[in-house]
Amino acid sequence: MGSHRPYPVPAGGIKATLTGGNTVGAYLREREPRADGYRHLDTPALIRRLTELGANTYLYCIWDSATDFDDLRDEFLPAAAAAGIDVMPYIVPPSETSDHGRASRPYRLDYVGWAKAFAELAVKYPNFRAWAIDDFEVGENAKLFTPEYMREFVDAAAAISPELRFYTCAYFGKATDAEFLDKYAPFVDGIIYPFLDGSHENTTVADSLGACLDEILTYTEPRGLDLIPLIYTGRFLDAPLPPTADYCTATLTTSAEYVAAGKIPGVISYGTQLDDAPTPTADNKAMYGNGRLALLAPRSKVAEGSTASASQRLPVDPRSARYVVSFWYHRWFLAPGIESGTYQLEMLIDDTVVWTMDLHEQRWPVWTNGDGMEGPVDVTEHVAGRNEVDLTFRLRVLRDVAGRYIDVGVDHVETIGLAVRNGGFEENGDWTLETTGPLLSVLDHYVPDQPARIFSAISRCYART
């Protein structure tokens, strides 16, 4: 441990999954409690689902139940060995440890105890390949994970099982931080990198994964560290939209290409829903039906003038006596509220702004119609005499901002004298989506069976490699 031994990569690379934590439908527990009063892990059901998924590695999260470690030791490890599945237990740091709620039990914050217990299991079960601790330097965690303490528990494990590997989680900022990597490189064999479109914290943009991996590899390769990307295939708490099957396919396909090129040992799908339940209804943010326009801003730094928009070229009816656009909008916050003069929702006819709303002023978390109390927007003076015009909905940043994740929905667009298409955003197409800076413009569609589609997408991707 800490000597940077490469993971013994199975044919086709590590095809892993991690469930539990703040994910939906991830745990498969027995229906009835045992004599100790706990519903234990349903090991046969979990092994069956992992096999169906095509996973050859399972990151076993020890966090939710006091029985997690016992179930790992007594039931899951031997069953996984029989099924040809490697195991990597995943435990939490102080920032995720509660006195009365979730915690990695029984050793909690005694990582020397964890290291010895895991090493003893690794000696008994050859499929116990590695273990990991989440988020070394989030919050106050770094005060505990000093080089001296790291050396103590790393050496404790190595004395029992010299081949057992050890990893930590590092988001993009830390994964590209030479100081962070130099601090922990003597003790870890690699990092697990949760992909979130660089530092933009979304599970919507997939095509930046390759560039992110390339940049991180310039830091990890010289230090002899493994890099294993973690793809969110279930919800991430700070992302404005949950991942889709297409997103999962794209990111896992890119990961497989990097595995085939020998750049990374494998990939982890995180939060994969295993319980066959449908998509949570709370994921449907449409006013009507299943579709809406979503204009999104990340929690990272956003420069003044950044925009996200959707436009459509509309024919003008010359016989109409007036021209009106009616629409509804809704503002969700995924971070602390915004100040006045920060984000503005706009409607444009061609390049002229004909309606605005400072989103600080929408004080009610409900769908609001056009001009609020005044209703639809009359655009006659901007349209009369024209053959065609561009109708645009745009989110614009009025000043530099950070730490203010925002999700603005637009839906149910209707017109008088203008022939709008797909005004309910129920289908793809008709609208041209554009962004500047890190903002996003998305036609957000609620898919009732999204978990099943994502499961199938992962299974297909894992089967191809």
C-alpha cells in the first residue's frame, strides 16, 4: 500500500459499480428484519443484479446500516468470490460521520482499526482487492488525515496484506492539484475521480470527459497513481438534472476507450438504481406533460454576460391584428438564494429584449405566467409587418457570480399571430439551444423508466469491453 502497485486489471478493465449513500433505489435489503432487528443486505439479489449489469467489481459502501460490515464479512465477500466479482469496501471520513445516524461502523473514525480488519479479510478472500476512504480534504477531514496518521494505518494494513490497495476520492480541483497529490501520493495507490464536467458540477455534459481525464493524467501518471473515473449513473445532489441513459452511454464509452488505450484501469458507475423502481416523480419539473426548457447555471464561477438560450424562427401571420406570446416560468434554487441584479430571464424578438425578470424578484416557488400579474406579453410593435421573427428565451448573468446554482424552467409557450412549434418542449427539435460560458440550455424530459434504461445502457457498455 502506498507503493503505487497497479490494480490487477481484469480482461476488459474494471467494470465497477458503487451504490448506497445519497442514491435512489440502490440498496437491496431483505424484506423482513432478522433477530437483531435489522434488515440485512440481500446478498443473493445484489449478486444477481451485479451479474446482470455485467459488473466485475463492486465498491461496497459501509455507511447506512450497523450491519453493513458484518454482511460484507460473513455473506457478501464469499458470495462475490463465487460469482467472480472483486470487492472494494468504501468508507466515509469525519465529515460524513454522525453520532446517531449514518457512519461507517463498527470502527467509525478508527482508520487503523479499519485497515487491520480489511487486510485480514483480504488475506482470506483474494477477491478483496482494495479499499477506499471518501473525501480526504473536504471540510475538517484534513486535520485527521495527516501524513503521520496516514502512515500509521497504511503500514498497519501492509503488515498483514502487502498487496491490498488503497484509494481516495478526488474531484477535479483536487485531482489537478499538485500539492494535494504530492501530500497523499506516498500513501495511496490511486484516486477515484467523480466526473462532473470539470468543475461545473453537472451530470448533463458528457463530451468533456476525455479532456478532463487527459488533464488529470498529466498529474497522476508522473506520480505513479491509478486514475479511475466515477460516472454518476444516478443522482448527484448538487447537479440540476439527473443523468440520462444517453449521458451514461457516452461517458462509459469514453471511459472504455481510455481503458483500451491502457490509460486507466477501469470505470465506476455510481448510484445505479438496482431496485427496478420507476423514476422518482420529483424528477418531473415540467408544468404540463413531461417536457420543459431548462436554463441552468452552475455553482462554479460564472462571468458577467454568460448566457443560456433557446430560439425558434416563427412565421408571422399578416392577418393578425395583434401578436402575443404567453409562457410560464419557474425558478428553482439548488444553492443559497441569489441577490438582485445577478440572474435575469429574458424574452427576445430577434435581437430586442421585450420582456425581463430579475430572478431575485420571483419570490414564489411556483409556475408564473409571462408578466406575472399582467399575463401574456404583447409583442405587436416588434412583429407587425414582418414575415418571420426569432423568438428567444434567455438566461443572462448580470455580474460575476459563484456559489449560486440555479435552474430556470420555461414551459407551455403559446402565441397569437405567431406559429410556435413544440411550445410544450415535449419533443426534441424545433428549438435551437445555445450557451456561452458554463451555463446550460437543455430540453429536459421526464422519462418514467429512466432507471431501467440506464441499467440497460450500462449493461451494454460493460458487455462491449
